[in-house]
Amino acid sequence: MLEHVTYCFPGGRHRAITLSYDDGKVWDRRLVEILNTYGLKATFNLNGGKFGRDSRISADEVAELYAGHEVAAHSLTHPTLTRCPQEMLVQQIIDDRKRLEDLVGYPVRGFAYPNGQQNERLSSLLPNLGIAYARSTVSTRQFTLPDARFAWHPTLHHREDLLALGESFLHRDKPQHLDLLYIWGHSIDFENEDNWQVIETFARMAGRHADIWYASNIDVIDYLDALERLQFTADSRRVHNPSALSVWLRTDSRTPDGYCQQIIEVPGGAHIKLA
């Protein structure tokens, strides 16, 4: 008898790590090298109107530097958007998207609030400008999934006991949850504070675990959207996945031979019998 059907991250995992770094300063080069070495993925929030200025990288290195990660919007020139008229909000976000998309060759759908400032007027505008989520600067110190896509609160800034909380996450084994460790910051902080060892130690400790999904911010959002779109029969024994992405489920059943647990992939477009 089928008792439970629960969602999993890709591959049947129940833990994930994502990172988010702002402003596109030249120290992203060293940060990306560290992340790539240990198999971590991040989102880099860039200002398309400021390349080559204020210690920012040049436009011509964006595609190669951030390959394998996500490039997201951070406004064209980094004003405090909550102080801008709506016309300026539209310009700042759309023009930023256009410049970044010309560089990376894919739709830029993520956003981080410049200076951490957000309000309802700005947040409600973002979906109409092609933005799928927006990250705040409010730390939860929890391993939770996003509650509100346009007020996505990260777990912590890397200054906030990253190694201690990272250790706690790695030792946490609660398959009944979907746990997400979400770290954010600015690469210039490591240079200014001379503490590159913090992110290097974390990456070495947390990277390349077979039971952890390493994802960009948009990877997480797209996967959660695909889970939400699943269509189950009333008895949960069959499921249709109308999305293009594969998703994973865990089934818990009782059989004449005892208790049975399975991890099942549901490919995009597939109809699957679960029990």
C-alpha cells in the first residue's frame, strides 16, 4: 500500500547548496576559481551599466568567467531603487537584462535588490519585467526553501558564522525535509577583510558531496516550479510531469514483504505509475 509520496531534489537528494554574489567586482575571478574547484554553483548579480568601473570586471569577460553559473540582474547602475520613480525602475531592470543577455546568450531572470532595499511597489513590478525571483539581504539562519519568490531571504551572509552553520548543515540528516543552504555576499569582502580562507575552507568542506545538489538560484526556482506543476491522480498512484525538467519523488509503501522506499525520476512530459 502506498503511504507517502514526497518531493526530492534532483537525484533523490534532500539537501542543496546555492550561493549569490553581487556587483561583479574583479575578485569574482578568484571566487569563481574556488567554486569551480570544489563543484559549487552560484548566481552572480551584475550591473550592466558599470562594467570596467569601480573595480568591476569588463563586459568581454562575463560569458567565460561565469560559465556554468547564473548571471542575474542587479539593476543597470546600482541605485537604491525604492527611491526611484517607476519609469526609472523599468529602465534600470530592463536595460540591465538586455545588456547581460547580450553577453551571456540566455534569458536573465534572476534579481538581487541593490543595497538590499525593497518594497511592495518594486517587488510587484518585477514579474512584469521578466524576473522570476528576487533575493533580499535578510538572513534567516534557516535551511528553508523560498517562501516568497520576490522576497527570497538567504540563510546567511558569509560573514555570519559560515563555517559553523555549514558544518551544521553537513551533519544535518533529515530526509523528511528539503534543506537548502543559501549563502550570499560580495567577493570584495574577502579581499578587504583578508579572509579568503573562509570561503576556501567552506568550499573544500561542502563541495563534491554525492548527496548534495549544487545549484544556482534559478536552478532552484525552476526545479520548484516543475515540482509544483506535477499532476497527480486523486490516490497519488500516478503522476504526469507537464514540464520539460525531470523531477524526483520518494515513495514509501508497505508490501506483503515489508516496508519499501523508492526514489523515482519523472522525466519531463512523462506519465508514471508510482504504485
